[in-house]
Amino acid sequence: MRPAGCQGMVMSDNDATLARLEDQIAWYDKSSGKNQNRFKALKITVIVSAALIPFLGALHAPELTAGALGIVIAVLEGVQQLNQYHANWISYRSTCEALKHEKFLFLATAGPYAVVRNPNSLLAERIESLVSQEHAKWTSGQERTEQMKQAGEAGPAPPP
């Protein structure tokens, strides 16, 4: 078995499975971190903007300034709602930790890997199951976001 990108190297099934596992752990770890940073940056900006509105009012700043901050808050909350940074952060972190858990059990030949004839096949199946579950959750979230967007444009959605 020769995975794409291995340019002539012949990898055992075990190496290919562990390479896939490491790749997925790295991707979910990086993606979780990016979504966490984006979520926190948006929320900090929203909090600071909201706190500035009454402060600027007390200073008798132009009403346009407070209005602009209100617009910033609304836009940032809309961006968060659209991109789901918080939900992605939590979901990706959860999947990353589940993949790390599988790696530890596999390397220690513990848990379900201790009792099967081919632990490598079980690891491959469990990796793909976790990744598939995450993909299904992401797809479902995208569909809900699209439905919410369409409902907002066309008015409230009819009851089921």
C-alpha cells in the first residue's frame, strides 16, 4: 500500500495508519486553535465595544460613535453566528482528543486493541469513524446555518 505523496516509499499498513492518525491529530489541533483564537478575538472586541458605549455616553461623545460601536457588535455577532467559531473550536478539540486517546490505546495495545487479531485494522476503522462523525456534524451545522440564513431572508420558517 502506497499512500499518495510517499514518492516511492513503501509503507506498511501500520505506518500508513499511524501517518493518517498523526495527520488528523495535527489538523484537528490546528483547526481547533484557529477557531478558538477567532472566537476569542471576536468576543473580546464585542465586550470592549459594548463597554465603551456607556462610557462614551458619559463623556458626551458624538452619538455617531456609540452607533458605530453598536454596528460593530451586530456585525461581529453575525460573523460568529455564520462561521460558528465556538462550536467548531469545541468540536474539533473533542475530535482531536478522541484521536489522541485512540493513539495511546493502540500504542499501549490496551483497551479494544488488546483483544483483536489485527489492531491496525481496528485503529484504521476507529480513526475513520471519528473523522466521519466529525464530518457529519460539520455538514449538519452547515445545513442549519444555511436554513437559518434563508429563514432570516424569507421570514420565520413554518413549523414542522
